[in-house]
Amino acid sequence: MTRGKQKIEAQKRNAEKSQKAKGSQIEARAVALKISCPICKVQLANQNQLGDHYASKHPKENPPADSS
């Protein structure tokens, strides 16, 4: 094997990169999802998404007023 050492070094580099990328994004997602639908409790990122959600999932209901 002429590339044995290079292969081992590449595997070490890739292992380090993959360790940095691993991890859960649950905390980041929880921070981003701030608004929830009072009817079905789905979490949404902003008021515009809540309006779209009401239009598609609860068409007979009126969306709550913008609280901000």
C-alpha cells in the first residue's frame, strides 16, 4: 500500500469533522419555535406561519390577533 499513511490521516481528519457535526439540534429548534397554535398545539416560528397554518388547517376559524 503506497497510500497507507495518507489513508489513516484522512480517516482521522474525517472522524474529527464528523464529531464536530454530530449533536442534536433540539435546543436550536426549541429557540426558533416560539408561537404555538392554540387549537392543535403545533409550534411555529412566526406569526406569518401561524396565519398560513390557520388558512390550511383551520379554515373555519379566525387566527388570533398579532400580539407583537
